[in-house]
Amino acid sequence: MSDTPVIGVLALQGDVREHLIALASADAQARPVRRPEELAGVDGLVIPGGESTTMSKLAVLFGMMEPLRERVRAGMPVYGTCAGMILLAEKILDPRSGQETVGGIDMIVRRNAFGRQNESFEAAVEVAGIDGGPVEGVFIRAPWVESVGAEAEVIAEHGGHIVAVRQRNVLATSFHPELTGDHRVHALFVEMVRAVK
């Protein structure tokens, strides 16, 4: 049906398949996006988890960084998880050499703030705007948000740290909801895309 938004998943690295499944479960038409011409054909985009420095370099290599920035500035809805959150930040504390961001949310993010890979954990997270109780979040070498600007809305915290933020059409979570089978965060994002489609 025409009301079904087409949402891409940036398929340079990371858990692309899980996001495609979660988006399809939330009534979106989901497709991988690797090139600028594929980006031009979507109503919204998910930037998955992965390794943020590698993703940044691959986005530049594939000619995606500037088109991504332009689409975000033009109001395309974007949702970033984990490394995706880092890419959507205006500023990273201690960025790796050559690491760039797409921007979109006025926030400062700390990479790997919750610890190393072997310190990964799951936690129930209350997310503002999502009904039905806490969302199960998987934190894998996850960032947290050190601070946000006036236009960014904090929608979830865990352990005293900001783990989910929304600014207009841009959404970001430190955690991976796509790994849990709970697709309510993706459903929220699909509604955000539908609202501007």
C-alpha cells in the first residue's frame, strides 16, 4: 500500500539483516542502502551498530558521507543504533583519527562508554513515547551521551546516563533493540517516517 514507507538500512557494516527484519515487522518496506542512488530512493534510513570509525571511513569511501549529511539536513528521518548514534552526533569525545560524523543531533557522545565487548549486557530501558513497558536493550561496547543541546530531547536513561535521544526527525539509541525481537523502537521510527512522507 502507498502508506508503507520505504526505509533503508545503511549496509556498509554492522547488523543490517536484523534491522531489515525489525523494520519489516513494523510495517515498512526495508532495503539495504550502500550507494547514493539507493539513498535517494528511501523515505528514511537506519544507521546500524558496528564499528563507528570503520563505518565513517566506509561512508566516505562509498561516496555516502555528503549525501547522508544533505538528506539529514533536508529533514529525512534517520535512526541510529550504537555506532549509528555516534555517527549522528555533532561531536564525539576522543574520536579516532579520521573519524567523521553525519550529524543531526546536537549531542556529545562518548564512544565505548559502557565498556569493552566482554562487558556487554542487556537491560530494561523505559523509553519516552513507547507504550507497553520497558524496551529490552542490548548494550555492546555501547556509547552514552555526555550532553545534549537545547533542541535535543532525552527519551531514555540507564544507570544515570543518557542512552536515547530524539531531535526532530532524528532518533538515536545506545542500545540495539533489533537484537531482542521487540520491535517497538522500530515501530516508533516507522511512524516518524510516515509523519513526514
